[in-house]
Amino acid sequence: MASLRRAFDGTGPYTGLAVACWLVGVVMLSAILMSPNGWQWWMDVHSVTGQEQDGLVYYSVNGDRHSINDPNSFAGSRPAERTVYYLASDPGAGSLHNTANEALDWGITAGPGALGLALLATGFIKRRRIRETAQEADLPDSYGHGIPSETIKAIVWGEAGRRPKTQ
């Protein structure tokens, strides 16, 4: 535990924020994977597997058969499985691509993880810069880091090294 604490020492609050983001991402991913409808769990969107043949995708919802035209079909005359997304209130208006939901899925699951990585990287970069600045200040011929304390004491106390009289 001490070596883990030493590895993240000096990264500030960024490590804690990164862990919190990763926990949110894990919770969201778990909720999505455990839901009966897969990725579209937070909306009223359901998915079903349909069969594509000759540019049409046939799917069934609650025993009712529906079809969707797929103008971008590459399957030709051989049958292929396709995922169809539909709303429970209107299963006949299915869609083959639900780009908004897919973007939301990736944003909610991968977004917190990516943000956590960015926060952790920021913490390590900030720690490195602080350490580099401290090392530069310790160099004897460093410029721009102020006047050394020995010089200040010599000026205030005088050349003889005695303290000035206070009034």
C-alpha cells in the first residue's frame, strides 16, 4: 500500500477524481450489460435481430412481422442477420442504425473512463512540473527564482553579520 501511495504522491486531487470517474464508468457499463435490452437501457428503445434478404430486413415484435428497406445493403441475395432498433410504442417504425443512441452509449460508458485517464495524466504532468521547478531552484546558477535567503540575510544584517537595532 505504501508503494501505491508513493506512486501517486504529488498528483493532487486528480487521482481521486480519476478513480471517481472510473467508478461511474464501471457502474454505467454494469447497468448496461445487465439490462435486458443491452446498450439502449435508459431510453424506450429496444433491439431485435432481423433477417436481411434482397435489401429488406424482416423482423418480428410480439408476433407481428415488420420489414425495413436497407438501401445500403451489401448482403445481396444471401440472408444475413441485422440488428433492428424500435420503440415499444411503434414497433413497425424500426431503424437499422440509431446513431444518437450509439453515441450516447459510448459517451456514457467510455466517457468517464477517458476523463479519468485524462485527469490522471494531468496529475502526473503537474507533479513532474513541480519537481522540475524545485530542482531548478536548487541549482547554484539558476535565474528567475528569486534572491537566495543567504543574500537577503547579508543585506538586512549588514556585512558584519550583526542584526540591525530595532527601535
